[in-house]
Amino acid sequence: MAGKRVPTTAREAALQVLVDCYQRGAWSDSALSVAIRRAKLAGRDAALASRLCYGAQQNQYLLDFWLEKLCTVPLKKLEPPVRAALELGIYQIAFLERIPARAAVHESVELARRWSRNPNSPRLVNAVLRSYMRQKDSLPQPESLSVRYSHPQWLVNLFSGELDGVGVEELLQADNSQPSTVIQVNTLKTDTAGLQARLESEGVTVAPHPTLPGCLTISGTGDLEQLDSFREGWFQVQDAAARMAVLVADPQPGMQVLDACAAPGGKSFGAAMAMGNRGRIFSCDLQTKKLGRMIAGANRLGISCISAKSMDGRVFFPDWERYFDVVMTDVPCSGLGIIRKKPDIRYKDPTLLEALPAVQSDILGNASRYVKPGGVLLYSTCTVLRRENQAVVEAFLQNHPEFQLEHFSLPGIGTCPGMITLWPHIHGTDGFFIAKLRREHD
């Protein structure tokens, strides 16, 4: 039923996304964009829909832990819209202090009334949520980190191994936090002071990024893409970690650059700005449908040095052998470093991750053939797993003695010995891996 109704409110949009995730395995970020557009939401309503959807997903195990103690019907037997209405209701009562508890109950009951086929559902939702209101201070807290922070146990174990057991809870907390929105100033059109003044005139709260020059953190934007400054290409949205990857690659004006796995284009755009739009960047991706969006993004930013090309990063293109000064490979990965932005990544099937290192190794090995003598090969991912990061690079170096790791320096971090893993709870960025390799001169 959720798929047939058109949402008209923020809560209905959030409910529809949760149901789509339950029933179809949808990705919440793309489903949320569709639901917000269908509901014609903007500003605060769009922001509320996002907060409700992501908040419920970030805390799903915890919310269900409480629901199982309060609901007389097993959760698996509830209609998906009813379960979603209950999760959204408890989430609002437990985590959103600005929303009165009674309002959260009322709105959740109305969701059940409009979206459930069972006429008894509103009564059930009302009873369960009012019971939670009465008992919330006395309900037991889960002892398991997995339930407390809504990460599958396999993932908690994996993170614990990666961190040698130190800081695991802090990482899980960071995964459930709201990350700052970081933007990069488009130096082809303005400077930091000019952009900050422009954004403030549009009602946006702006602050300089604590470590990265040419970047700002913003809030209070509503639908960011509706800002005139965005439409006119004065900035691009890019997490600090991705911005650091471009800094490490260090493209210079006049260079020939290949972005081998470019979509959605952020690193290509950042490289073009660093190059002053002088030189040439080939932005490639296997998915042809993404190329048009990259070109549209480049046009918005006033970038003319980018050419988009559909290519499989594992297939050799002889015309480019030893041609590029810089080759960037931000390879497909498990995405376990961006859980705070895509909370449903944690619930996906872990067996799907097993084949990734082989794909990553193939792309890195093929891309290395395009680097000219003395050129730079950048390897990056948005995950924190050694098997997709250090292990891939180390295996590559064993088979390619013509490449060596090269030290680099990052603002706020200092000198890195050729590779670094960035962690949300340590560095305040997405979880991210960067390795810089240089091909020796002939």
C-alpha cells in the first residue's frame, strides 16, 4: 500500500522510505529524494523527513528492542507501514526533544490510520507509544553494542578487529551522528570570503572548516540545491576526506589527469579547480547514465576542461598507456566509512563484500598502466577495512616495483607515510582511505 500512496507530509515521506527499504531493499538516500520530490517538500519539511528517516534507520535495532517489550504483536507480523509508524514514533519521543511526545504519538497514529489496511492499527500504535511514554525511564537498556548502536554484530566484530578493540563504541556513536555539511569554494567563480557572504545573505549558517582552506561547513540550508549560490556554481558539496584525496593527488595547471572511477564527479571537479581549469581531465565511469550528471555538474561550476567517457576501469585502453600525469582511482568499495550518511549500508548482506578486493586490485593494476614515468597514482576508498585498503595497495606494490609509496602532508593531520585511514570518530570526516604512489622515472 505504501508504494501506491503519494506522501504529502514529512512523516509520510519518511514512512514510505522505510517501507520501501523493508520490502524492496531500496537505498534510503535515493528513495528519500524521490519521496521528498513526490510530496513536494522543501525547507524544514524536507529536513524533517530526512532526519526522521535516517534517525529511525540509525537506531532500528534499539527501537525494535523497545517495541518487542511493549507490543503484543510480534514485529515480524506487523504490516510494514505499522512497524514504520511505531519506529518513527518512538524515535521522535526518545531522540527529538523539540517535538512534543504527544504530537509524536498523534502523528504516528494518523500515519497508521492513513497507510494501514487494518482498522485496528491506529489503536495499536496509540497504545504502544503511550506505554513507551510511561515506561521510557524504566525500560532496560541493551547491553550489546550491536543493539545499542544498531550495527549488526558481524560489523561490530569487524570494526573491533580493524581498531584492535580501541574506540569501537566511539566509532559506532559517530556512525549514528549527524555529520556537518562541508562545501568546497569554487575558486573559478569566487573566493572563500565572497562565498561566505553570499551564503549568509541567503540565510545559511556558515563557518570556516576547522582545518581545510577553501572549505566551509554550513547548516540551515533546507534544500541546498535551491540556493542561488548553488545553482550558479559557487560551490560543490564534498566531504573533507574526499577533498583531502584531491590535495594528495596534487593536480597542477596544464596537467593531463584521469579520474578512473569518477561518478558523481566531486574529485574531478576539485581537480579542475586546483588546475585553474587549465589542462585536461578525463572523467570515466562504467555507468553511462551517470556521465550526463557529471557534465551537468561541470557546466554548473563553469568547468570546461573535463571530458566524460564511459569505460570499465578493469579494461585496458591502449591509447592512454603512460599518458597521464595523475591517475585517480576511487574504486567501488563496501562503503563502510560513510554509514553516518547512508545508515542502511550496515544492514546489507556482508557476503556481497567478499569479491570487492579482487575488483579493486584489477582496477588499480589497470589504471597504473596509464601513469606516465614520474606521475602519480592515487588509490582511495570510502571504507575502513584493511582488506580493501592497505592489503590491496601492498599486493599491488609487490607486483609493480616501478611504483613506490610517497609521503604526503594533510592539514590538521601532518605527514603521512604514503597511506592513511581517516576515521569519523578520530578525524571528524567520512571513513576514508588514501594512498599515494609515484611511478619511477625511466
